[in-house]
Amino acid sequence: MSLKVIVHPLVFLNISDHHTRALVTKGKPQRVIGCLFGKQTGRNLEIFNSFEINYRPSTKKTGSLEIEEVFIQQQSEMLKELFFDYEVIGWYSTSSKGEPQEFDVDIHNVIQKYNENPLYLILNPNAPPGRDIPMSLYEGNSQVINNKSVFTFQRVSYQISSLPAEQVAVETVAKSHEAEAGSSKFVLAMIQPLNAIKMLKLQLSKIAQMVGAEPKLKSDQEFLRKLNNILGRIPLITTPLLHSEEKAELAEVALINEIAVMAKSLEVLKDTSEKYQFIQGSKYCICYVLT
């Protein structure tokens, strides 16, 4: 049976955030490492979340890394209290080459203490922009070559799936990125009106300075009529159209928040229902044994 792997968007966001924070903190690109957390049923795996791992250069093997195993144990136990059916699925790392490095086997062997056949996810932060996510997934494979056991990483395929709450979160992050980059349609459409408002403000300030510098203009009725005519042509900001658009935007934001809350509530309800069915099944089994 072939391996079927599903990866959720939260994993990509966590790894990207981990890499960005390390880059900003150290001032240069740093390799980041962490654990993958999710469900495993036979050859079907679903990766929902991840957590970071600290590491240091190995004192026993040049070029290798040592990770904090105690932290992995503590973090996995804490997450299992919240998600009892989750477990350590594998580990992740960033790599500018987008492929396993020489001493990754050492870290893989440590992760095998928590999962017999862990997955290895690699994210390439230096990949050129594109539609595809610069991520590759591997599983360990031991082969016997010339009467010697050789360990290699074999690439496996994966699918991307998301819950309703994750879709809202990813869409919000994407919109925020577009707004910051200045590439959204809204920002591009607002450039010309903004420049016009700046020019209008400059001209009005010149008129105000001219009137303040010439006291005689304040008593010139013809000048004041012309000035009043010019100012009367400036449209008021409080228009019904602007208010309706503002209300529509606020309603959209409120709707997205409500959907996110409903999706989270449904997830909790589903988990509660599964627990209830499990308890009822256990009671039935006990009654059957007693009878």
C-alpha cells in the first residue's frame, strides 16, 4: 500500500514564520528545525501542526547537529493532552538546496524514537517565486548494497488540505501580504485619488496663507464670493455611497469572524461527539462481557 500524506496550511505558515524570525534575529539566513504533529492511521498520515526544536553543533561528530530530545518529549506530551489522537509524525528543516543534507540522517534517527518511520519535510526559502510551494517530503528507506545497510531518503508525494478555519486564516494572511507589498488592486486604485487629495491640500494651504497675509482680502466681497464658489465645488466626504461601502466592509469582516468561530465550534463539537461515541462503545463492551 502506497503512502498517502495530507499536509495542512498551518504547517507552512509555522515553518515560514520560524525561518523569518530566525533571519531577523541573527541578521542572516539560519537553518531552522522542528517536529511535525498530526494523525497516523496505517499508511495514511495527516500533518496538522508543528513545533520548533532548538539545536546545537554536535561535539561528537563534525558537521552534525544535536537536538534537544527532552524538549521534544515535553512538547509532544503537552500537545497530546489537547489532541489525544495526535502524535509526532516526523520533522522539518529549511534548506537552500531543497534536498536532504549530509548529516540529516543523525537527526532522523533521533526522531525515530517517537515514530518508527518519520517523515522529513524540507522547505526551500531561496526558491524563486511561483505558484508551487517550495516544499519536498521524504521518508527513510534502508537498502542492502554490497552486504551493507545503506540509509537513503526517498521522496514521497503529498496533498494539501485545509479546514474552513484554516482557509479564513490563510486568506487573511494573503490579503495582508498584498496590502503591505502594495500589489493589491485596492492599493493601486487608491494611488491616483491620494495624489489628487495631496495636491488639493497644497493649493488650499496656499490660499489660506494668501488670505492671512493680505488683511484687505477679508473685506473684499467679490474675492470672498469667488472663494466660496471654489470651496463649494469640493465634494463632502460624508456621502451615502461611502457610508454604504464602509458598512459593507464591516459586515464582511464580521461575517469572516463568525465563520471562523463557527468552524472552530464545529471542530470542538466533532471531537466531543467522537469521545462520546467512544465512551458509549466502551460501556456496551463492558455490559456485554458482564452478561
